[in-house]
Amino acid sequence: MPSDSALRIVWIYPDLLSTYGDQGNVLVLEQRAQRRGIPTETYHVRSADPVPEGGDVYLIGGGEDRPQILAAQRLRRDGGLHRAVARGAALLAVCAGYQIMGTTFGGEEGQPVEGLGILDIASSRGPARAVGELVAEVDVALNLPTLTGFENHMGVTHLGPGVKALSKTVVGVGNGDGFEGCYAGHVVGTYLHGPALARNPALADLLLSWRVGELPPLDDSRYEALRQERLAAVLPA
Ligand code: GLN
């Protein structure tokens, strides 16, 4: 990791976990940092490569069951993501990536597969595929606007006492218990695809602020118009 002044963004395993335009989350983070005058350096870490420990914000995306299992095995063996999170790096983990952060998740036959244990969550196979729009009211402590996006997963996720729910599900399934996603320290897990940060730029700013402090606001009127349009389309009248 060469430069000390740039914000280092690390995209974990794009070759295994990037099913729903997860690269969009990387682009949104880069753009929102750069528009505040913060230079960025982005690292695409393929699954054959070691995970660098000196990053600022890590992203891991969604994927099919088999690549998800492979990613969990490799990340466990590598240990770099554990060490980065222990040093205070921010991490956004989406869907398959979210499930991997827990102690266990359901494999392709529903068998329990060992996760990384970075988040105090456990996932298993749910009764039916959750697919469609997702709307969720964020935990007041985080002070973020209502999240909107899309979900597509079989897993349900049980939150342990070591994490807080990210949000309360208004439309959709999320964790399957009335809540959607979770957070602990500088780690956020979510079932929101979309990509989630293009739909919810305030979430991108939360991750950035954990590394660089308070950020000046940007003109987000176009994002806000999209959010209002989606809310009007999916919320019950
Ligand atoms: N394979 C996981 C599930 O079905 C994650 C799916 C995804 O990332 N979209 O629950």
C-alpha cells in the first residue's frame, strides 16, 4: 500500500462476489471522497491474492452459494480482513458477503458453513427466496435517511448480542426477523443490493466518516429524488 495520504479502498474478491453491480459501491465511495478533495487509491483483490491489511474502507459483495463458500474459506485462511477490521478499518459487506462475516451460513444444500466470525451473526437457509424491493428505517443512532434497494437471497440472519440491527424492515424481508442488516464497530452488513451505496449515499458517507471524520455535505438532490420516487412506488398507500 504505497501512499499515506490517500484513502485506500479495497474491493474483496470481485472474481467471486460481484453479482449485482457491486463495483458501483466502489465507484460511489471513490467519487464521494474525491468530491471532498480526498484522493483515493483502489485495490481490487482477487481471490488468489492476499488481502492487504492497511486499507481504510473494505467492500465485499453478493454472490452464488458456491463462490460464497470458496470466498469464506479463502478469507479465513488469509486472515487479512480480520486484521484490517481489528485495526479499525471500515467494511461494507453485502448479502453473501454479509453472511460470510458471521459464525455460520447456509451452503448450497443448506448445510452450515463456517464463516469468519467478524460479526456476531449466524445465517441459515430461510423458508423461501427473498427477492424484491427492500425499504428499511435506519437505527436512530446512525441518523441516516430511510434505506431503499433490492434483495435476492435464500438466507435468513440471526443477530447476536454483539451487533445492532442496521434498520427495521418496512418492505421486504432483510434478516427475516423484522430487521435488515446489522452493524458493529466500523462494520456494516446488509442484504441491500442495487448497488446499495448508489441508492443510499448517506451510507457511503457513514463509512467514509469513520475513517476521515465529518464530511461537508454534497448536493444529493438527484439521489433524494430517486429515493422519493422508489418510496412512492413501493410503500403501501
Ligand atoms: N447465496 C446467498 C443466499 O442465497 C447470498 C445470495 C446473494 O448474495 N444474493 O442467501
